[in-house]
Amino acid sequence: MADKRVFVLGAGASISHSKNISPNIESFFIKNDLTKTKKYQIICAHIKDTFDIDIQSSKRMPKINIEKIFTQLELDIENSQNPDLLAVKSNFLQFIQETLTNLESTVPLTNNSDYSLFYEKLEKTDTVMTFNWDIMLDDEMGRKPILEHYLLQRSNPKQELHKDKQYYNFILYLSGIRGMTWNAFGQGKPLLKWRGDQGYYLKMHGSVDWKYCDNDICKSSTNVFPVLEVNGEHHICSECYEEMKPLLLPPVLNKQYRRYSLIRKIWNAAAREMEIADEIVIWGYSLPPTDFYSEWLLRQANKSKIKSVSLIDPKVLKGLSREKSNRTINTTFVRKFSDIFQLDFWSPKLKYYENFEDYLNNITIEDKWGIQDTRSKR
Ligand SMILES: [Zn+2]
């Protein structure tokens, strides 16, 4: 079998692909016109109450982290009986959805975008794990033709182009749509061994286009359905006719991973894939210190099997001044990863790239900035 390559993507990948249109966790509210609309009064009022920050104010806004708001809100919901908080959450999720889909619609579709080149280079056995909620990569991977084929029974010749690839395998083996396909038959036999002979697209924190049924006693409550209509559309569960909810998770509330069947399945699949990885590529993911579960996931890698770990991130470099000689490896950033994979940060197995284009052209930061010497002295 070909080498198993596992790609781990964070916000930096979507930011790079969209040429900085995609927001990072701290810029979600900045210059976001949605905060001015009546529709999102509830979440704006909640942020004002809880954090004393007026996101509707046109004045310079203090930095506010969207993941922090999300996490605090989930904790409030868990620890209080106040039904208003559920309305806040629903308003908030819709706000995230609309913000991301609006921004995505302004990203020009080009053949040489990062995600387009990335998808083109993927082998069938490569697995992609992403911590992003947006659907820019999903769209690149055939989201629309595949969903049209299965949800609308409308055949789209483009669907064939994506057959047996990452998004297609996610739909056919992991999502609720699986139940509508022939694939659901003849499965269910316990596996003796994780084969890893196919590649998956695994969205670790949910997605702006995912809906699920929150009714515990509904037969369909363990399923998650990606939907074609992303913006504010309501979907009704076909089993119990209850309104379906969006599935987005805040990154740090680890126990929530076990609450949703699909998310749990995705994390299990990710851990299995990580165990058999020969090559790991981490792109634009900076492993925040609170993200214990993601660190756990990376630690599932089999250190004696790993042939290489590549980091693609401008943060691998320190000293961004014009002076070329000032540039060195950012050891604080790099060590977070080298420790996990039990590699010295100067090990030849670790490769550092400033951006995705350099990765494609195999230009490491040592080649690019001539910092080999600095590195060997350490
Ligand atoms: Zn239902």
C-alpha cells in the first residue's frame, strides 16, 4: 500500500487559501456588517451582557475571541436552566454560518488557489483532518455535485470526478446520507484491523453545512446530514419532523465530542488514521494550549513508523524583518510539535515551510532563507 499521508488543517489554511478573506478567531466581529442587522440582536446583546463588549459599535473594538464566546456560552447552557440561552446559541450559530458563507462567496474561484492545488495533489489514500468550520475545501472536493446526486437524486457528471476520494468517502461511510446508499448494506461486521486503504475528509469541529436531529428518541438522532442550502434555511428531520439543528462545536469542550455520534465517529476514524500515518503534514494549525483533545489526537501517531512531519505556517519563522540574516526558526512554535512526535526540532524528519506554495515546491525555510547554519549550531 502507498504511504499513508495525514494532513491536519487549521484556520491558517483557510486564511491562506482565501488570501486573508477568511477570519481568524479574533477577527470574526471586525468589519462584520451582520452585527448591524436586527437579526443578530440577541447574540450582540449577550456579548454586551457577558463580556461588556459592544460588537455593534463602530469604534475600534477590543479583540474578542469567538471560540471563547462559544465555550462560555456552552458552559452557561450546561450549568443553567435558562431557556433564553438556547435562543442565544441558535442565533450565534446562525451568525457564524452566515458570516462564513458570506465571506466565502467573495473568495474568487481559481484553479491555482491553495485548496484547488491541494486537492489536485491528494492521493486516494490521503486523509485530511480539518479544524475549520468553513466549506471552502468541501466545495473544492465536490460537495455540491455529490450532495445533489444523493440528496436530490439529480445526476451530475461532475460527481464522477470525485468518486472514491476524500469527501465522497466521508459522505458514503460516515454521514447520515450513508443510510440512503447501497453502502449501508453488508456492513456492520466487526473489523479485526483498521485497513486505512481509503482516504477521508474529517471535520473535527463540525461544519457550517451540517444538520442533525436533536430529538434523543428519534431513530435519526445519531446521523448528521450535510445540506446544500447553507444560509439560514430550516430543515426538518425526515423521521420525526422536528426542526434540525446545525452542528458546530467549540474547540475546547472536549466532552462534547462524545455527545454527537458522528463527531465521535470522526474522532475515532482520525485516531485510527493517525496511528497508521507514515507522513504527517500540519498546515496552519497552531495547537492552542487549551486544545488537549487535538494534542491527544496528534499523539496517536506511531513514532517509530513516522517518516516525516511537515509544518506549513509562517509562524515557523522568527524575525520577519527585511534583514534576511535575522530570520531563524521559531523554536517556541516548533517545539510544541516536535515534542509530541518525540523528534528533536533539528531532526531531518521535521520539515518547515513558510507557506503552502513553498511546500508544493519543496522549498523549506532553510533553503529559502539560508538559515541552515543557525539551526545546526543549536
Ligand atoms: Zn428526528
